[in-house]
Amino acid sequence: MCVSKILISAVSSVLVFGVLNTAQAQSSAQFDSQRQQKYTYSTFSAMSSPVVLPMDGKTDRADWLTGLDVSLADKIFPHAHLDTVFGTSTGDQGDLAAGHHDPIRDEGITFQNIEFSLSGRLDDYNEFFVTYAGAVGRGNKFDPIFEEAFWKFKNIPGGFELRLGRVYNRFGIQNTYHPHGFDWVDQYLVNTRMLGDDSLTTLGVELTWLAPLPWLSQFDFAFGKPPSHEGHDHAHEHEDEHEHEEDHGPRYAAEESYFSDNSEALVLNWTNVYNYNDFHQFRLGASGAWGDNASGYRSSIYGGHFEYQWRENGFDPGGSYFRIRSEAMFNRFRVEDELVDGRAPETQQDFGCYLSLLYGLPNNVELGLRGEYVAGNTETEQDARFRVSPGVTWYANSARTLRLRLQYNCDHSNARGTDHAIWAQMSLAWGGPEVR
């Protein structure tokens, strides 16, 4: 009965949003302002799709249907997001799921993300963002936390910005996105392998500097404590995996390599965005993170990222677009030897990468192909894994507040062999771009 109600509701939403197209979200005045740099094309916009929207969330007038420019005193902008997925896999999805918001039900609906947030744009110097979100696990338990809560000081002389609080660190590209901004139903394998089943996060300070160069060259320096992993209930996602390990565990426990909440972590990021012209944009950068892990030893993570975007109409609305995005990460760590007490641990390492291709059509259909690889490590019993995912997404309106996505995964690992999965996702969004 519940499934029927949800499907009926989804179909009704498609009909409503498909008819009520918010044209003002892509008005000509907006794009004129974009060209004049009245609005900044944010590298770290919460809207990952290559659609030009005013980054302060403002349109010509408030649209209560989509939430664009709905605010309290033109200062505080609310957001709400719901991501649900239905599908099945040939393997145990509890083993296949890697990220906290990944589908976890072999059959039935997974509520991947229920999120409420506020963006504050108080003046030219002060902004804030707070988001309360969580997923519904196998035990039908909703386990939300404040995933981000920070105050942002911007337009500081010298090209600086400062974020204070709990932030998703600017490490590469994908790490800054919440689930409603994902290009795929599930999180990239390399991000979960290197950074954890949630995004790399610190509770502290993050300083950003925009270098005085002809292109956007941004340096980010974050220092703080990683928050406790107890905020989310992860046990249900890996129950079967732990059952396997009762007989003989790995020499080195990979989960011990994540940064400890008892010590500080340092995160550095460098990103360059170059607009060759109105139609071609390139992004290139590197990242690094260092800190003590749960075993009291040192963990280091290094990453590189690249992106190319082409828009048929440049900064003008409509037209086709193409985007290629890739990230690669490499880590080194030492953790306690689980088999021999007092034995000096050896340095372990792992590697992973992904390549994501998206092609958007003028009718709001987006075609995608993703390839991913993580190398694995025999000493930590992390499996080598390769996954290929074709997908198609349909956006019901220009503001992209409703999307329907269909995705297939062909997933091969040296531990489980080959598995197949098919997922149908519905995502609802209300509100404009978030403060990032």
C-alpha cells in the first residue's frame, strides 16, 4: 500500500512539475548579470548539473512552487530535499552499498536522504548554512545529524573567505556535494574508500584565498577535528561483511585508517577554473589531507581532479551540454597490527579513480556513463572493485526541482565476483542554490 501511494504521488508530481515550467529561473536578465559577473559562477555550487543559475538564489520574484527566491526578509532561504530509490541487485545490497546514502534494500524503497536546510545571506560579508539530514536504514530507523553548520565571512580584503563550524571540506569535487547534488544514484567508490561513507568533514576553520590571476584560482586551507562517526548508524550497511570477519580478520583494519575525532586534521585544496570562452570551461586541481587515525598513527590522502564542460548556448539558457569529470585518489596509512601484539605496523596504501560522462539534451533529458575502480589491499582485506554504470535522468522542469533517474550497475570485485543492480530514483528539491 505504501509503495502504491508513493508511486501515485510521484506520477502526480511529474505531471504537475512538467506543466509548470519556471521560465523566470532562466530569464535573459539573469544571464546578462552572469556575463557581467554580478553573480559568481561558484565552483562549489550545490547544484552539480551544468545549469547556470544565480548563485545567490534570487530570481525576478519568489516562486513558491519550486522555492526559488522564497525567503524570510530576503535574508534567510529555506531548502528541503527528498531522495528515494527503488530497485534490486543480484547480491546482498548491504555488501554492495559503500556510501551512507547508497541504496541498501535489495527490494523495496530506500529513503536515501531526507534533508532540511537554511541558507543565510545577511549582507555582503556574512552568510551561514545549516543542514539537518539523514537516511532511513534497513531497520526503518531515521538517523539524522547536522551534516553541516557553518558561518561564512566573505569579501575579506585580499581575496579571502572564511568558514567557521562544521563543513564538508573542499577536497576535490564530489566531497562538497550532498546527496541531492549527486549525478548518480550512489556515491563514487573512491570517495567512500578514501574519505569514508560520508564526506570528509572537519569541525573548525576553513580559509579560502582567490589568487589575483586572470582565471579563477582558489586555495583552501582547513584545520579542525573530524566529527565523531557515531552520528550516523552505519552498522546495518555492513553486517554481512563483519560476519565474514569473525573467523579471521585482516592484519590491518581499514576502518582504523580514517581520521580520529580525538585529533586534528589538515585539508588543503587547489582548484583552477578557466573559461576558454562562453562555451568551454576547464577545471583542474589537487588536494591533500593529513591527520592521526583511530590507531594513533598517521594517515595521508592525496587527490587530483579534472573537469571539462561544454554548453551549446554558452551562458544563454537552453541547448545541449556535455561534461566529463574525473578524480583520482591515493592514500597511505599505518594502523595497529591485529594479529601480532607489539609488531611494528607496515605502511599500507590504496588507489582509486572514477570517470563520469554526462550529455544533456534540450528536452531536459541527461544521458550518463560512469566507470570506477579501486585497487584494494590484501593486508587490509579491501577488495579490488570495478563498476560501470550507464544512466538516464529526466528533469521535469527548468529549475530541476524534480528529477527521475534510471541507473544500471555492473559491479565486479575479487571478493564477490560480478553483481548487477538496477535502480529507479525520484528526487524532489525545494529552494534555490545553497550557501557553499
